[in-house]
Amino acid sequence: MSEKEPVRYRIGAVAGLMLGMVSLFLDVTELTLDLAGTFLGGIGVVIGYAKDFGTLILLPGIFFVLGAPFWKGRKAKKKMVTMVSGFILSLIPWVGAFLPETTIATIVTIYLTRKEDKEGVAKVSLAKNIVRAKRMRQKVRRISREE
């Protein structure tokens, strides 16, 4: 009988929800700045680009503080492609404004990080079973030698 180990996620439900809300706020801010920039002669668009570069520093920093940097792990390539493509999309005028790319990239990164955590527990459990099986084989060999 094997015991199921609980999965300890690096990004919990509350942290994931907060990250999603922050990224959604950043997307709404970008839309507002782009709309205002259109009416104010382009100043909002320039501020929107500054917001994009701030986001490029803010979100990886938050993931790093949570112990889940998107540049590390088994799914690092997928997470990096997600975050970089989200950033590149945010630089395209009006596409970045109307598409919630920051929110989508953040949610996908959270999903991939949680999936890594879940797979890590499964591999640890499997490794424990392998070690246990080796010990059992050694015990059987010792007993057979003694007889």
C-alpha cells in the first residue's frame, strides 16, 4: 500500500489568485493608457511601454520571491516562451492593449509551475518505492545466504 504525499505547491491558490489580479490590473492599465494616449497625442502609449518594461521586471521578481522562477525547472522552456511571447505581444500597439497577454502568460506560467510541483511529488514517491524495493531485495538475498 502506498501513501499519497500531499503536493506542496510553490504558488498556492491565494498567491495564484493575487498574481492573476495583479496581471489583470496591468492589462487594464495598458488598455486605459493606450486609449488615453490616442486622445492625448501618444503620451499614454509611451507610458504604456514604460509599464510593459516595469512588468518585465515585476512579474519575474514576484515569481522569484515565491520560489518559482520561470527560468528554472523541468518546464522552463515552456514558461520562458510563454512569458517572453506575452511581453512581445504587449509591445504591439493595440494588440497588446486589447489582448490580456500579461494575464494569460501569468496564468499559464502558474499552471506549468504547479504541474512541475505535482510531477515532482510523483517522482519522489516513485524514487522512494525504488529504494524500498532495493532494500527488500537485499534483505531477501541476506536471508537466502543465511539458509
